[in-house]
Amino acid sequence: MTDTTASRPTLGDAFRFAFGTLTVLPVRLTRWDRAAARGGMLAAPLAGLVVGGCAAAAGAVLLLLGSSPLLAAVASVAAPAVLTRALHLDGLADVADGLGSGKPAEDALRIMKRSDIGPFGVVTLLLVLLGQVAALAGAYADGAARGAVAVAVAALAARCSLTLASRAGVPAARPEGLGAAVAGVLPAWSALLVAALATAAAAALGATTGPYGAVRAALAVPLALAAGELLLRHCVRRFGGVTGDVFGALAETSATAALVVLALG
């Protein structure tokens, strides 16, 4: 996949790349080159907001129908899995198995490509999903608005972590796949600008629940991105770069970290 200047990608190409690769929404992917990938990864947080909005709506509807905060939390955690075909969760499990194997990079990458899930992946999935549900149940117990904000901020942080992971200097671990398609497509300054905008957007969402909510939401995004960055650096050291599975693991890690931050205090 090479850059091309003969046909510059449009805004529509960027949105189609973001939504076509990061969601199951009926968006036709018309371009698969690094120019389109660059725009798509800049637009990734917007895809996160759409996914988060759908997840928040699922939880809010159940609350309006008289469900418990716990059931609403389960629905809000299930919705992103449905809207991504659980690809991020699958990536998290595969990365956990690869890292947990303790094997050299080539063998670990081979383990990650298997269709089955090993014990490290199962335990990691269980703990992450339990953590997400527990954090959201507490948020929904304080009201539908706070729960909806938590869901939206977590989804925003999750996809913003993918934007940061696409910056220059982050190599691909394999010559094919999503990791190779987006690795290094963004200048570092543009990825950081998107992170700053995502933080501002989170603060605006949090402000709907009051000034303290704005502060917590604004803190949740950079802390979630920091958690994702730690995992990213570890994966680059262990695997030699990023893969599609690593991107999925980053999204789930950042989402969980954001929910934990929002659950504190």
C-alpha cells in the first residue's frame, strides 16, 4: 500500500475508512491506501462517539423501562461489542495470549493469529468486562446522564488511542493487515492535536452533569490514553510493532481505564 497524490482522499474517504474498519455500520470502504488511512485514523474518535452514543442509548432505554443500573451497564458494554463484531475484544484476548506466552516475537505473533483463545485471553476478557460493567453500574446508579457520559467518554478515549498508535515512529509487526495499513500514517503533532480535541470534547460531555463532571471527564481521557500508551510501548518491544490485534487491545484498555477513572470519587 503506497501513498498517492494522483487522487487525494476526500473527507468522505476518511469517514468511510474510519467507520468501515472500526464499526459494522453499513459503510462501504472505497479506498484502502495510506492516504485514506491517514484521514481515517484522524476520524477514529468520531467513530468512537457514534459507538458510544449507541451504547449510551441502549443503557438509557433500559433504565427508562425500569431496569436496574447493572442491567443497563451490561447493555452498554454489549453494544460496542456488537457494533465492532467484538473485534476489539478478540484483539485484547489475542494480545493477552501473545504476551502471556513469554515466547519470542515471531512465535507470539503466531499464537495471536490462532482462532482459539488461550487461558490468558479468557482471564483478561473476564476481568476487563467485569471491570467495565462494575464501573458503569456505579455510574448508572447515579443517574442515566452520568452513565451516558461515562459510556461516551470511554468510547471516545478508546478510539483516540488508535489515533495515537498510528503516529509516525510506531512500526507494524507484520507486512499485512490493519496494523500495516495504518502504522505510522500520522505525523505525531496531528495525533496529539486529535488527543487534545478529544479531551476538550470529553470535558464538554462531562459538563452536562456539572462542573465536577467536566473535570473528571477531562482527566479520564489523558489518563486512559496514558494506559494505552504503556500497553502500546510494551507490545512494540515484545512484537516488534503493532497489529490489528494490538489496536483492539489498545481500544479496550483505554476504554476500561477511562471508566475506572470516571468511577472514582
